[in-house]
Amino acid sequence: MIDLSDVLDARARVEETDRRTPLDYSHTFSDMTGAEVHLKLETFQRTGSFKIRGATNRIATLSDEEKAAGVVTASAGNHAQGVALAATKSGVDSTIVMPENAPISKIKATRDYGATVVLHGDDYDEASEKAHEIEREEGRTYVHAFDDEMVMAGQGTIGLEIVEDLPELDTVVVPIGGGGLIAGVATAIKQQKPEARIVGVQADGASSAAQSLRKGEVHTLASVDTIADGIATRSVGGKTFEVIDERVDEVVTVSDSEIAVAVTHLLERAKTLVEGAGAVPLAALLSDAIEYDEDEVIVPVLSGGNIDMNTLTTVVMRGLVETGRYVKIRTVLKDRPGALDDLIDVISEQRANIYGIQHDRTSRDIAMNAAEVELDLETRGPDHVETLLSALREEGFDVEVLA
């Protein structure tokens, strides 16, 4: 099992490649939670993610023969970019296998950093099988995304920075996919501040670590389903599980809706773009998945910001729905002149903004003399939505909320 000395050694290897990222006190999220919240912004790391740290440390420890043969790995995107850049800077050839549905932005970035990209499989696990096949056929060294001591140690350099910048910390909240990040961070922090609390967070649809801890052994999920593609792994690693079991105090899960709300708040209030995987620590705080005391000093590790723009649109819209900033409603009107005007008048009086409207007389689900209307509305919050719906119903409109 890795220890603090491994992380300290890793720092010397990665400091010329990675960046020391900011630890930013957030007035907004401190006010929202009652805690003292400091955001560890790995979103500002090179390649947009913490993964460059572990990849650099692993490649720096290869033998000359291994470097000459090249490296291969599998990744949903962030580890791919980290390995690609670290390998290119070291003069090492790299092949990266990515799932076929990996975000386009991450595929392009990985190629731009100098790697050969192979698209294969529906998720990380299927991509990993292909990468191991290439490893055997071409004699390359497989750089594991998380279940490797040198990768864990590299990620642990984040923990060193947190302790140095905020020695009074109480709790550090870390995303968990395969477990490499939290294993490294927990090692760096617990062996300097044993009283500090380390909390891991997973998406509900990819909760392998949480289930593994309950079972007392590594548990592999049949499938994963979450907007947080960076932590969408079916299983934690065997090596990372040992560290998590010993050094992590608690693992909680959050829903995709809660992740979307966190991404939206970070964009709007902190002016920070964070991908789903990177937003799960804040999602856990905002949704009260974690218990904490008032004024507790908490550090959510925002692990990356590489979100695909198409995904971002969906996530932000989901966040707006969940926070009452956007609502989609359906009602049925008499098919007569002025009926639609009456509906719009009520909406206007309640100061809601019509984003989109669909008027359909041909639906089979309504009477011949009626028209179905769906409206997308911009609103100001949950209370405003309830006021709007009450006003519509008081005027005799039978309203169904669709989203």
C-alpha cells in the first residue's frame, strides 16, 4: 500500500509538468451550506483534470526499455489526455483506447496531445479489454487509470497542496470512479493529519465503491448509468479498494439531478466550468448527503472541467429544471379564437417568460374541438413555479407539469 513517502517522491517527478491549482474560498457555497467551503480547482490543471499528475508520475518511473516500447491505456477521456501529454513530453509513444461514446472534445484533445486514439466499446471496461489486447500484441506498458501505486501517488500530490494551503481543514470531499484520486489524496492527508475526515462521493448510477465497502470486498456492477462520465466505472480497483477501506471515512452517493444542480451553481455563482465527475463533491454538500457541523472547514475537490458542450447543454437545462428556473407544462384549450391569448395573459401576469410553445389540434388524446398546448417557461425559482401553476389552475386551466 502506498504511503506518504511515495506521494512526496511523486511531487518531485510531476512538478515540472503539472500546475499547483488554486484553493479558493467560496462565499457563495459557504453561505449556502453554513460550512466554510474552499474549492480545490483541479479544473485549472493542465489538460483540464487531475489525471496529468498520476500519468506523469507513472511514465517517469518506466525503464528505458519500457519507454522505447511505448505505453497504452484505456480512458473515458481525462486519463487519456493526461497520459497523452505526459508521454509526449517524455518522448514516449502512446496509444489510448476510448469508449465509442466518449465526449468528442476529449477525443480531439487526446489526439492533439500526441496520442493515437482507438475507439472501442460502450464504456471504460470494454475499452480496457481492448487496451490490454494491444498491450499483449505490441509489448507496450499498460498505464492503468487508477489501480496503480505510482498513479495513486501522483494524484496524492493534490492532498499535499491542500494541507499546505489550508492546514486547519476538517473534511476533504473527493470524487470516486476507480478510486485512484481518493486513494492518493487520503494517503497524503491522513498521514499528515489523521484527524481530518475524507469523504468519497459517487454517482448513484456508478456506486461500485459504496457497494464494495458494504460487502467488504470489491464489487463489480453489471452496468453504469450517469451523466458523470469521468467516474462511470463498473468497479473500483483492488489496490485502490484497500486504501479506501483503510483511509476513507465515508462514501456517499448523489443523483444525476443533484450533479446537474451543482454544475449549474458552479457556472452561475462561481463562474467555473466543471464536468459532472468534478461536481459530485459539491453536489454531496448541497444535497446534504454529507453530515457536517456549522463552520466546518470543508474542501470539495473539483477534479476536472472537461465537459462536452452538447452534454453541458443537457446538464444545465436539467439543473435549471431542478432549481425551478425552467418548467415545461401542458394543458388543453378549447379550439376557439382567443383561448391561447387567455393562457398567455395569465403567464404574462405572473412574469414568466415563454421560451417555446407548441400548439397542436391533431393529437388523438384530445377532443375534436380542443387543442393541446405545451409551453417551455423560464421562471425565477420553485416558489415562482408554484405561484404560476396556482394562478393557471385558478383560471380554470388543467395544467400538467412535464419537466
